Amino acid sequence: MMLEFVSKHSVGCRASFETTPNRPRLIIPTRTAMQFEVERKFRVAQFATVEEKLRSLDAQFDAPVKQSDHYFAHPARNFAKTDEALRVRSVANQHVITYKGPKIDATTKTRVEIELPLVTEAETPDKFLQLLTALGFQPVEIVHKVRQCAIVSWQEQSVEVALDRVDHLGTFVELEISTSRDQVDSARQVLASLTAELNLTDEERRSYLELLLAAE
């Protein structure tokens, strides 16, 4: 099988996939240097008000999709203490492995993120999960959610917005900018401004995994 790599900015999932009859095309975002994920997340009672405001800002919406995030524990260090995460995300037949580094400030969820798509063969995700287990990584939890992604231009920045319905946790809105280290402060300011514009107030810095484990 030949894979054609194409650069594309995608909303929320970090990678999108297209298939042609003769050549599957794996579309991944272009990242030439270490990227930081600048993110803020908020609990909301419902999406109607936020969605209406986003549409007034000409946000472009994708269709909602089901996501399953498989999280793993490291065999030699405690991710809960080091504030790291390793997950495999599945959306239909699309699969991506992601490493998230420790948060670097006390207000946002800014952190290094490294993301790689997996080949879209049917057995690939199961084999990869078996590989992680063989290396000593242990499954921790699976986060199931329905996510609707959007992208909005704000203060000359493209902001990714995710409207999430998370099983057993409720509804959340995430705002995110991926940027280089020297642009992190600027990205924080953009998100602070958009947060105010969308009237988001109930901020949550814990990950969905942390929230699920705390609820057990």
C-alpha cells in the first residue's frame, strides 16, 4: 500500500484522512518544529449559545463524530505525577497516537504535543495496542465522546473549537491553538479574548481522563 502524505490543517483531531480508489491519502498537519498546544476548556450547560455566537463569527463547522481515546500508563514513571499522557484516538477507521507533555503554566493547558497517525489497515489499532502492552504500557481508561469541531478566525489567529459531549461527564467547549514556543504568550492572549467573547466562565484544567478517574 502506498501512502501519499498531504499537509492540511484539520480541526480538533489533528489529522484527517481521505481515500481514493487506487491510493489511500493520509492527510496530516505540517509541523516542522516542536509544537505547543495552547488550550482552554470550559464546562457548559448546553451548546446553543456558544454555537450561535461562533456562527456569528463565521466559524466553519464539521459534522459531529464519535471519538474513543485509549489512555495508557507508562511502565517506569507515573504519568499522574509527571502530568503527561499517552493515548490512541480512534474515529471510525482513523487512528492517531498522541503524547502530551506536562502543562507549562498554572492557568491554561499549554503543553508540548506530539501526534502521529497510524496506518489505516483494519488490524493496525489492535496490533498497536498489543505492542504497547508488550512494552509494559498498561491500559488505564477509554474516554468516549461525541465531538463537533469548528475553526474560527480571531485576532488573525485560527482557533480550533471543540464542542464535546463526554460519556459520564457532560458537555464541554475546548479552545485550542497549536503554535511554536515563541508564540505561546500571544496564543494565550488570543484565547483569553475569545473566551470573553464567547462568555465562557466555568473553566476546567483537568483532562477528561482525570475527571473520569476522579469520579470512580
